[in-house]
Amino acid sequence: MKEEVMRDQNWLFAYGSLMWDPGFEVAERVVATLEGFHRSFCLRSYHYRGTPEVPGLVLALDEDGTSRCRGVALRVTDENWPEVIAAVRARELISDAYREAVLPLHLSDGRQVEAITYVMQPGHEQYAGGLAADEQARIIAAASGERGENRDYLYNTAAHLAELGLRDADLEHLADEVRRLTS
């Protein structure tokens, strides 16, 4: 039997800091899977976790057609939606490195929903895909921006994924390497 896709609710897909610091009231939070994309430190951050002089790296979704990304689907009430989506757009679309897409998510409780998701545009000047893990660690260890140390973003994301039972071995290895570089 084909799953019915829910279109009548306001969902966002969180795969990085929106998981642990959404900045808005969440009506429902459910572990979710997005097919065809993988989470990676492929976006140079000039604002939140770095500066134009010393860019940081933040997570973005790279489309590859074969991977899957596990994160969190966040539902927002109808009454809060206009304010929330405006704030999220201001936060996520600070540059045009991301494109906003509505993509299907598979929720851990069996439902399927469509959610607004922010996807990396690989042709953008801030795209940093394919960096070796040691280069990512060096950049993350050195950078800081408006929202704090780049390494704290990495540590919080890895810890939150582990708390949700979604351990990410690559992020955990990267966090260990950044700790080594900064101790």
C-alpha cells in the first residue's frame, strides 16, 4: 500500500543546528529520513560560524541521489507558521548558497510528509564540497562568527545526533580531530 504524503501541515527538515537550536516553538519533533542527500561540512560560513577573513564550515545537504540523511522533522502550528518561516528564511538564506526545496521525508513513526528543506547549491562560491577531513578540522578549529565558535556547532550537532540515536561516525571523528587540534 502506498504511503499517503501529508501536505496539510507546516514541516521543516533539520539536519544541523535547527535540530538543537531551532529558535522557535516546535509543535512536533520526529526523527526523519531524507533520501538522495547527505549531510556534510560543505558550506563556508562567513557570518554565523566564521567571517569573510576566516571562514568557518557548516553543514549543508549535498544532493547525490544515492545517500540518505537522518535528521529531525519539525512541525510548526498554523498560527506560528508565518513568523517562523520568515525567521527561518532570514537565518538559512543569509546568502544564496542554499536553495529552499519542499522534499518528502519518511518519519520514524511511519508517516511521510513534505518539508521545507535547505539544500546546498554546489555552483555557489561558498561551496566547499570534497574537502579532506583534516582540512575540515583545521578550518573548524580556527573559525568563529556571530553565533560563536565553529567547533561548538560541530560538537553540538554530533552530540544531538547521538542523543537521538543517529550517531554519525564521520562527525564524531571530525569532532575528535578538532578537539585534538584545540587542546
